[in-house]
Amino acid sequence: MVAKKHSVRATLRKYGEDTSAHGIPRAVTTKSWFRRLFWTCLFLASFSYFLYQAQALVNKYILYPVNTDVKILWSELQFPAVTICNANPLRFSQLVKFGDADFQNAGFIPQPASNGSNSQTVTTQAPTTTAQSSSDDDDYDYEAHHGDFETLNSFMGLLVQLNESMRYSLGHQARDLIQECQFDGRPCSHRNFTKFLDSAYGNCFTFNKEQGTPPETTTSAGPVHGLSLILYIEQEDYIPTITEKAGVRVVIHSNDVFPFPESEGFDAPPGFLTSAGLRLTSINRLGGLYGDCTLGAGHDLLYPGGYTQQNCIATCHQDHMVSICGCADVTYRRRPETTFCNSSTSVVKCEEGVKQRIASGNLSCQCPASCSDRVFRKSIGLGEWPADSYLNTVLSKLKTRTRGPGTGILDDSDRFRRNLLKVNIYYEALNFELITETPGYEVENLLGDIGGQLGLWVGMSCLSAMEILEVLADIAIILWRKMSSKERPMSSRADNVVGVAGTNSSDTYNGHTVAIPMAEKI
């Protein structure tokens, strides 16, 4: 019996006849050459379009798109941290007593009179610039700084030369600023605030900062269940040439991050009740392949607390300043091994060059958004405070304080309104918005879409793909057998043939000779 011949061509033809993929059996089994050509071209065209669609799907997957899910949830909410800063960085009376010669020479405090007392006249000569006051815009030098900017920059340059303890003592004190404090209907005081130094506002004080103990929470909405403060700003102790506005700067921020009053806060003026109704939005971003966000690891930040973009940008700016100009910008904190810049012309030009290069992108700052953010949307309103009918009630409270405003202020309603204000900060509602990023196109989506395209254009399924694997395995076995047969020595095959012909060609059985045919070659 002759064995059935196995070859690659026969295997492929058998696959073409039996496969479950559409089009291939028609191209293989039909006898008409025209139909065979038609079905072959149709299959190749369909398969080509499938490859085009599959490539588009793979490109979509490797872009790692995200979906944004928005939910409105309700729960007991953690109350944010609240930072307040007096608009005036240093008390003028204390600065005069300090009597620093640099502040006197710059005109920020009066020069000592010949009789040993201080002259009350304070004038400041701003550094000479090329800017000129003119109504003609074409004649104005936009590259030059305004005199007020130069004055403030000069003051900050002198301020950072003082040690921290001196700056704390010269600034407004929490026990004087915070005249009354209530949270959720319970009394609080200046002792519930932590202080820090800000380059622009001096002493700042933060309520509900995360520092070892869980932050305060609230279970109800409305002003009664928020933070209420009566503040005494000591406007009559403001520095005449520096502080152009009266009131406090208020920053509402997450409990574990450092506040930046100059860029993030809002102003609360004296003589008014400033209300800030809050709505919380919690944002969870995907990092890694799905987005450019960070948890803060690997960022050596200048300011304490958790990662924020503002903290990162300030750090990046200061590091560029130190590396290029050799000194630190006075508007930010500095590292211990560095020194602050002076106000010389060359340093100012270098500083401006660094700022322009950062703004233009020539100096990069890798400061992505945080992967987890809490954003407080504020609705701010103002109302005259106190009402005429409520004035005596407020006065009776303040007169009992040992460090309250003097009788001269409390007995004069105009001076009272110029020096005191109230701030209410509260949640408008306890529902909050949760924004979460989720993968928009995952592996299972890719496989499902490719399978759909494969079935639509080629009529193949997962089992059809297994048929292809089976055919490839059969072809591999055939080729392996052929390679193995070629590698056997010719002499070994010749001996086998002789042995079969000479020894096994006949045999004797019960006295009869029986011929045994040679094995056919398969």
C-alpha cells in the first residue's frame, strides 16, 4: 500500500478548502479562473482594509486616552486650611524703634532728628529708571520698571536681610490680628493658628493646618458651621511708602500644602463682612502612560508640605536664578547654601533675563499637575459691617479683650471701620464634585475592536486564527522531516537497502519459499 503524499502545497490547499475564513475556500475550490481571481482579489482587498483598521486601533491604544467621570457625592467634609495675612508686612512703629540704618537711608523710616527723636516725615526716592510719565504711549519705555515696583523690590531686598525672629517680632502678631474666632459654633483663638513668613505679606497665620492631628471636619453647611473671624488690621501702623491697600489677604487651600498668598488669595477690606462660600471639587488624575501628573516624589521643593504646581514653579524659578545669576530671588525662599540677590543693575538684568527665558520656554520647568487635587471654588460676597444697630454689640465684645483695639478706635466709629473687619468661610453645601480619570481604551477594548474588524472584513474569528496556527504547525513538521532526511548519511541508507534486498527478500516457511516485497518509499 502506498502512503498518502504529504507536502507544503497539499497542506495549504487542504487548509484553503476547509478553513472557516470567508473567501478563501471560494478562491481555492472554484474551477473558473475568473472567479478564482475575483475571490482572491476580493479577499486581499478586504484583508488589506482590515490591516488599515487594525493599525488605526493600535495607534488609538498607544495614545492611552482617558475618560473623565464626574460624580456628585455627599459626605462629611474636611474643612480646608485658611491662611490670613495682614496687607502690611511690618508694623511701622516697630520698624522705627528698630531703627535700622539701611531702612532709614532708603527712606522707609524717618532719619533720627538732632535731638535724638525720629522725624515723622518719610519720603522715598525710587531708583532712577528710564520710564517717564507720559500720556503718549509711543514715548513710554515698557522695558523699564515703574517706580512703585522698584520701591517695593528695594524694600523686600532689605527685609530678607533680617533674620526670621526679627521679622516675626516686627510684623503684626496673631494675638492682635485675631480678635475673635469661632469654628462650627465653638470658640477658637490665635493659638489655633500656625505662623509662617511670606516674602510679600510678612507674618501669615494658618488655621486647620495638617500637623500631626486630623484636620477639622464639618457635618453641616452654612456660615454658622464654618470659620468666623473678627480681625484688627492696625491700619494706623502701616508703612506709608509700601502698603497701598488696607485689609487682609485670605487663602483657602488643602490642609497639607503650603499657601502662596500673593498668587492664590483674595482680599478682605476693613469695614466689611467678607463671606466666602465654598464648593469642593476633588480631582483624581491618572499618571504614568495615561497622563503627565505626579504624586510629588523626586521633587526637592523649597516650601514644606505636599506637592503643588505653584511650589514646583517657585522652586524651579529660584534654582534657575541661583545657577545663572549666582544669587536667590528675594520674592521666594532660598536654600540654606545660597544668598539673596541685591538690587544692583547687573543682578536685576540677570533676573529679568531668567524670567523671560522661563516664560519663552528656553528654560524649562518640569512641573506637571498633581495626581490628586482638592479645589475650592469660592463665591465671595461683601456686606458693610457692622450694621449700625449691631455696632454696640461688637464694641462690648472687644472692650473685654486685654489686647483689643484701644479706646480711641472703639469710641470712634470711623476709625473702627478703618481698622476692623469680619470674615466668614463656610461650605455652601456638603455635596462635592468628584472628577476621576479612567483609562479610555484598554487591552480588552483593543482586542474586541480588532476582532470585530476581523469578522466584518475577513469573516474570521479566534477559532479561525487557531486553524492558521494548526496549518503553520503542519508545515513546520513537514519541513523538519525533509531536513532530517537530508542529514542522514548516504552510506547508512545504502546499507539499509542492501539489508532489505539480501536478507529480507525471501524466507522459508514450512518448506515453502515466500517472497517478501521491499518497502515502498514514502
